[in-house]
Amino acid sequence: MTFGSPAGIRHVYSYRFLDRSIAVPIVLRSSATEIDLVATIDTGASHCIFETAYANELNLDLTSGVLKRFRTTNSTFEAFGHEVHIEVLGVLNYSLVYFFAEPSIVKNVLGHAGWLDRVRLGLVDYDSLLYLDAYDQAPE
């Protein structure tokens, strides 16, 4: 049994698991260039971080971005921040996102700063349903 969209949220998505993570299609835009990719939602990630190759596809000069060092429970890594438009399931934001400095890291994450802090998100994991709307969007 599934339920209707809560609190007037407009976007409902039946997600798929990617390596036991919730994966969603997204669009990144910089200037006139846009790319489609799949990213995982990570409510424990501090920032949105994407593969180096996507910075190149967006014609961004990777190392001209804001350098940030990230620390996880078992490693550290560097990434460069750039402001881009990020669209997830029709919800568009302009955000500072990061691209891994190390091109061998193959991972795309939607985290807190730059995405999760700008949306209303609901999950019904049992039904694999994701509910999404812009935070400042008035409910219908």
C-alpha cells in the first residue's frame, strides 16, 4: 500500500538502489553546458561532491575552484568547489558543489550544504518512494 504525496509536495519518484544507496537522476549546469548523471542521496554527507570528469564536461577549470579538505572516518581527500545549477527531479538550485581532486574517485553525492538544506525531502523506503520539493515552495 502506498500513500499520496504528503503536505502538497509536487515531485514523487520511485527510486532505485545503487550499491545500497538511494540513486536519483540529476542535471548539473554551468553557463550553457549541462550534463545528466546519477547521484546518491547521503544525509550524512556535509556537501555535494561529484566526479572530476563532470567538472571537465562542464568546462570548469577544476583547480580554480575553492579548495576544501574533507575527512571521513577512514580517509581524507581534497575537492574543488564551483557554483553550478543543480536540478533534481525538477527542483532547481544554484549551489556551491565540489568536484573530487582525484580523478580515480568515482562517486556522486547529494549532501547537506548545497542541496539537502534547500529541499523538503520525504522517504518511504519500504515502497522505494521519494517525495521532493523546493524548501521555499508553498504547498499546493
